[in-house]
Amino acid sequence: MKRSVALFIALTLALSIANAQFRRGGGGGRGGAAPPASETPEQAVERKVTRLTALLSLSTSQQSQATTIFTSQQTAISTLAAQKQTAETALEAAIEKNDAAGIQAQATALGNLESQDVSAMGNANAAFYAILNTSQQGAFNTLKLGLRK
């Protein structure tokens, strides 16, 4: 039974990690190109704002506000990424030891970190949406730009 629970948790974790990597690779929504492997957080923000400017015709002021919003988001998710890596390493160790309590603790920690990641993304998208005019909001909604990173 413990083995089945450990396997279930390990598979769930693997799927959530794969999903998170897929979402981050999309570059701001569905169908975007994957970012270069050596892209810095600043470059990621610049690429996202450039893409949003092209799609929504952002003004210079909106571009500046968007850069601030998404830089704050990048800072938050960078911190979370480091914490996730630590928890993933601890989970792997717990799996290797067949430590059910350790597996549960790290699975819970990873779930909490994923929740914070999604919250940071949602809050950034909400702040960005608030700076758009009505026409831009309509295009944003039509293009489903707020669904993921």
C-alpha cells in the first residue's frame, strides 16, 4: 500500500512539474515560442511586453507599467522556483528512503508552492488587465492571454 501511495505521489509530482514547465515555455499564452535556454528574467519580461505590445497596441506608458508588473511577478516566481527545487530534492530523497511521512510533507510543500506560483501569475495578469483600455481588454479576452504565463 505504501508503495502504491509513493508511486501515485511521484507520478502526480512529475505531471505537475511537466505542466509547470510547459506553461513557462509558452511565452505568455498558448502557442508561443519557447524562450531561449539562456534567457534572463529581464529578457523574459521584455519578450512578454514586446509580444503584448504587438497584440494589444500598448502605449509607452502601458509598456512601462507592464514591465513593472511582470518584473515583480518574475521576482516572485524565481524565489518560488528555488524553493520548489529544494522540495523536489527532498521528495526524491524521501522516495528513495520509502519515507511516507517525508513524501507527504514534500508533496504538501510542493502543492503550496505551486499555489503561490499560480497566485503570482493571476495577480500579475489582473494588474496588467487593469491598465488596459476597454478595446484592449476585449482583445485580451478574445486571445485568452490571461490563461497562463
